[in-house]
Amino acid sequence: MNKIKWFLGEFFVVVAGVLVAFGLNGYYNQLQEKDKERAYLTRINEDFENSIEMQEVAIEHQRESVLAGSMVLRAAYSDSLPDSKTLVNNLFRFMQFSAGSQISSTLKSLVSSGDLQLIKDDSIRVSLSKMSSTIDVHASNMEHISYQWLIPAFERFSDEVNVSDLRLKYLKPELLEVLAKDSLQGVAPADELLEIPDIDFQKMLRSRSFRDEATKFFIAQQNLYQQELVFLNELKSARDLLQRNQAD
């Protein structure tokens, strides 16, 4: 009888030890998962903030391009032309385009590694999964707009506008001298820039082909601008949801 009591006592001690060990191990794993979740969310929030900042800069540049394009088209279809300096500035700004970029490596790692299950809040987990897909769709849209719309439209429009002369007209003489010293810039030596050819804006803007290509390029610029605005709003929504959760 004493042996049985001793055996049962030892048995319960061992079982209790095992259960405590399992409990401590589970608690330790929970702490590790919580720390890993917190680290993921912190880095993703930082990525969202940086991406939003980059998008806002790109969108502002793109907005200026679209505005300049609208002024170019207005001049092309008006009875009188603005002064040449205004036309040069608008044409040069119109021919710039800026697709934004985003930082998504942490989010992609979270989703692809299967660690998305570490995010305990259902709304955050769904939002991050959706945002990962949104980034992929946005990248695909940007590639389509850039290679199927914007670049071809720019190349056709460049056939109507002498980009080299336009650039020389736009840039300040002191900057041209700096660029002329850089062989990678493709700018002629400073002593050859004394006579910059005049641009016949009357002939250029009244040309049917110029108007057609300018219109196509303007539409492509607008498409890029609108896509960037939509993506920025989606980034901000995901960022705001994440920050509200962290505040709670």
C-alpha cells in the first residue's frame, strides 16, 4: 500500500512537472509570437509611412505635369499663344512623369512566410492581406500604363517636339555649363550653346499631329495621376487602421 502511495505521489509530481513545463513553454512561445507580431506591425507601419511620403512627392510632381499638359493643350487650341517662356516651361514640365514607389518587403515577407497568422486582430490581418494584393495590382497597373500608354505616347510626342532644344531653352545658362562638363548628360560644350535655336511655337502648336499626340500623352499622364491617387488613399487607409490598433 505504501508503495502504491509512493508511486502515485511520484506520478503526480512528474505529471505536474510536465504540465508546468508545457505551460511555461506555451507562455514563452506566446511571448515570442507577441514580440514577433509587434515587430512586424512596427516595421510595416514604418514602411507605410515611408511609402506614403514617396507617393505624395511623386503625385505632386505628376500633378504639375498634368497641369502643364492642360495648359499646353489650351494653348494649342486657343486663338492666341502665351509668351515663349511660359510655353517652354509648360512643355518641359508636361514631358516629365513620375510613377511613385513603395516599400513592401516586410509585408510581403509576412504574407509569403505564413506568419500572417501571428496577427491576432482579424481586421488588421484582413487589411494587410488585402494590401499585399493591392500592391501587386498597383505594380501591374503601373507597368501597363508605363509601357503600354505613357512611354509610347511620350515617344510619339517627342517626334513633335525637339526635346534637346526645349531642354536648352528651359535650363538656366549656368546649369547648362555644369551639365556640359558631364559627358553622361549629352549636352554640348558650353561654347556651342551660345546660339540656342528658336522654336516656332506657332507652327508647332497649330499642327494637327502635335495636337493629336499631345492629347494622347495628356490622357496617359492623367491615367498615371489617377492611379497614384487611388493607391495613395489605399495606403493611408491601411496605415490608419494599423495605427488605431496599435493605439488601442
